[in-house]
Amino acid sequence: MRIDDLNRTPAAASAEKADAAVQQRPGGSGKDAILRSDQADVSPLARALSTQDPARIDQLRLQVQSGTYGVSADVVASAILDAHIAE
């Protein structure tokens, strides 16, 4: 029995397993292999929803910071239900 096994946390054990899996990946080893293979795709819907109006973003930011930005719970609830029903 090794004494240092008693001090290991479950997170440390999981990290060791993840590191071992990365090193077994074809085409690379270590964390650099992960960084080279990571990729994110932005959906067309996300692109359409993103705002390109910096003035509007600044306006909203100032409202949030000053505490004057308000959201109607009824409007949010309706939008959530509508989105769920549309699925």
C-alpha cells in the first residue's frame, strides 16, 4: 500500500485518467494535442442573433450597471413557452 494513495482526491484520479486518454490519442500527445484539435462552430441562428450594434450594447450595459434595466417576467415566460411549443 502506498501512503500517497490515501491523499488522492477523486478529481486528481479523474485528471490522471484524462491525461492518459490524451496521450493515447493518435496524432499527438499531451495538452498540445488537445489545443490543436479543439474547434467550435457557430450556427447560422447564433450568427443571426448576435448583435452588431455597439451602441445598443453600451446602452444595455449602462442600464444594467445603473440598475434601471428591467425584464418583464410575463414576456420571458411567454417566450420560453412559445419556444418550447414550437419545438
